[in-house]
Amino acid sequence: VRDGYTPVLALPEGKEGNAYGLISTGIGTPPPAGRMPKTLDGAVTDGSRLKADESVLFAPKPPDRVHEMRLTGSMEKYDWGINGRRFDMAKPLDGAFDLRLNERVQVKIVNDTDMWHPMHLHGHTFQLADNRARKDTVIVKPKQTVVFEFDADNPGQWLTHCHNAYHAERGMMGVFSYLQ
């Protein structure tokens, strides 16, 4: 954030309108109330419309391993999980997604819930199948399926989780586990 005031625009999902605010560093004079800054004159977009630069795209290769990750749970019982199970810190590798070094891994995330889930993968970036954008977090809307691929090039035990912290805390986490 630069010195002065930085505009922030929020767009609601499923209804019209927007919300506008300013981040202030405590320096300078705020713009007049009710007037949108010129930086917001253009079209507003979200990450689904962005594309990766050719220089960072994965080389074409069929996947060596495919995992399906079903997002499960509900607000009613507040029982979030992946593939019908809640993550257990006492047994973090139960239900782990196995992979081997140098594999191309395809992950199909199926959101069986009625909530948005920003799903994050530690230790890697992935490439979305539909628009080839490179990310480490992707929003999976209710009843939506998202497919991505990554190269298994960083050995270890890597957490994947919903970035809604209260969903992760209640069990929507898993581990990508490198096999020897």
C-alpha cells in the first residue's frame, strides 16, 4: 500500500452493487466522499478472468496421479471436511493424498456444500485446467468442480485447507504426502 489512500472495492456474490472503502496510511488528504477514485474507472474483474504468462505455464504432460477432493459438510452441523472426513491433528496422515517426487498431479475439487471455499495448497503452485492461471489458492463455489495440476517438486508433508479459517478449524484440511 502506497502512502496516502488506496481504494478497495468489494463485490458481493449473488446480488447487485458493491462496497467501496479506503486504506489510509495516515498521510495525505482523503478523496471527496461519494466520488470514486479514477483507479476504479475501469472494468472490475476477478481472478477467474486472469491468465498466466506463457513463461510460467507448465509444460504439457499427462498427469501421473489423479486425486479427487470432495468438500463436505454443512452449516447445520458445522462439520466441515474433505472426502467425508474431518482432519485430525492427532493423525494428520489419515486420508492423505499420496504423491511421488516429479509426478504431475491432477486434483479435482468437487464442492458438495452450499458455501464458498477458498482452497489453498502449501508448498506448491498449481495451474487451473480451464484458464491455466497459476495459483496457490482457488475459490470453489457451491456445487462447483475445479480441476488443477501441479508438479510434485517439493518433497514433504504439505497441508491443503479451506482458507475460511473456521472451516479449516472444524476439519476442512488434508495433507499431500510424498511417498519414498
